[in-house]
Amino acid sequence: MPSMENIRENLLSFFKPAAYPLRFGIFIILLVMIISISCWHYLKWLAGPICTSPSDAQVVTVEITPGSNLKEIGETLAHNNLIKSSKYFVYYGLLTGQDKKMQAGIYQISNSWSMKEIIDCISTGKIATITVTIPEGYTVKQIGDLLSQKGILTPDQFQDALMADYEYPFLEGVTGTGPQRMEGFLFPASYQLRPGMTEEEIIKMMLDKFQSVFTAELQQRADEMGLTVREVVILASLVEREARLEEERPKVAAVFLNRLDKGMRLESCATVQYILGKQKEKLTNKDLQDPSPYNTYLHTGLPPGPIANPGLASIKAVLYPADVDYLFFVAKGDGSHHFSNTFQEHQKASRRFQN
């Protein structure tokens, strides 16, 4: 262990004039290190998220207009309190080489994202979307109500857009000017909708989906059966509203096709419920006497249009029905149906299950 005298001599030698250059060099090195470390921490802080508490995080919708440069994008983000420095955003974008990759669009950005995450989002064009799932069997009215609930549009806007002209082969010859002319062709699926999309763009997206789903193979099968696309969709909409179990769809379709072949009325409760605009547990005699052309209890043949927007399973059920001679079916109360060949069998099953 050095003595106090040795320590004293070492300190004196350090402060001798001859040691000044050495001391100055060490001081400069330490100063540079301190400044470098401080700058590194400061830049790291600038590139970090505004919000570090998950419970306080917020998602902000930001629009990057076409032609915006890096400086303008940085100012937009800073104005929305998503980054700490618009100037450092420009520097960071130039440094990472993403300054030329920025894409216009509407983005949903969290204030808990780092600057890297924000730049990656905008440079890769991850435009904000809203996922909307249209259930199978929804009517155009129900679809409009769903989109309204999601805050995308109002039911009136949707109804107005349904009356616009849409050029698709399967819509040729469709008569009428009301919203129902699109019934059956707004294909039920999950859609990624961008903020700012027009009602016509949304409808076109659904029509495009139908066109891609109704393949050339299905078209050929319809031709073989002597059915138009619209007739297939009308029948599929009945199947969609009547059948709850997947395995029963081909049987339900067979019943309707068999009845058509024999010139019998379809007598589908679903068509009457479509007229009423609501689902009733049990239809009354008054309901069944409604004079609407959609009432298949009064009118022979197909209704004038689809009563819902069917999914692919119901469409295929019509084109590939079960090989059975059934002419009747009755709900058993558990989601399934009892199928019969004769009216007598059907009456017996109705008494059994309806009671």
C-alpha cells in the first residue's frame, strides 16, 4: 500500500508545468466522451416514442398528402404530437435512406411508436384500414346498417349508392332502380376498407369479390342446369336463409329445384320474412297472404330477386344439389330440418316438430 508521502509526490508531479500537455489531452478526451455519450442519449431520446406508458397510448389518424416532402411529413407528425422533432425526423429519414420512399395515404399511427416504426409504416405504405366482415345471408339493408355502425357511412348514403350504374356481366338485364337491384351480389366476406373510400368504391369492392368467386367452372355448371347467374343467386339466397347446417344446404337446394321442376310453389318462409323486413318466429295467415311478388306462398316460380346475399356454400349447393327426391322440409327446432317426399309425410312431420 503506497504511503501518504508517495501519494503526495504523485499529485505534485501531475501538477508540474511539464505535465500540462498530458493533462490537457486527457481532459479533451474525457470531454469528447462525455459530449458523445450525451449526444447519443439525446438522439436516442429524440427517436424514441412520445408516450412510454401503454395505458396512455393513443392512435392518431394522419393524412400524408401526395407530393409531401420529408420536411412537410415531419411537421405533420410533430403537429399531431407523434414525434418530438420534425428536424430530427428529416435527418433520420435521410440517414436511413427512406426519404424517397414516403407514400401518400391515410395512416393510423400510435404515439407509442418509435421514429423508426413511424417511418417504416409510411415508407411501406401501410395505409390505415378498417376490417368489416359481412355475414352470409345479410340483406343490403343489413349491410348498410353494419357499415353505419362502423362509422363508415350512413344508411341513406349506402342506399343512394346502390342505385348507381355498375357494369358487370351478372347485372345485365337486372331491372328496377331501387336498392334491391343489388341484392344477392354484395358478396359476404371480410373487407379492408380505407378511410375516405366512397360508397360506390365499397360496393364495387363487393361486386368484384362476387365476380371472382363465381368462377368460370360455376358459370359452366349453371349453363348445364339451364340457370342464369341471377337465378342461381336467387335460389342460393333462399338456401342461405333457410338452412342453418352446412350439410343440409344441398338438400334444401334440392327441394327448391324439385318443386320448380314439378311447377309447385316454393312456399319459402324466408321470402315472406324478407317482405316483412324482420325475422318472425312464426308467420301468421295474414303474413302468408301478403300480395308481394316475393311471396312464394302465393306466386309460382322464383321471386323477382334474391332475398339476401348468399355465401359460396349456398351457391354451390344450388349448382351441386343433393341427389334426392325431397319436396318438403320442416324445421325441427334445433337448427336442423326433417325432409319428406310426400305431403302426407310432411304433414306428419310438421305436427310432430311444430307442436
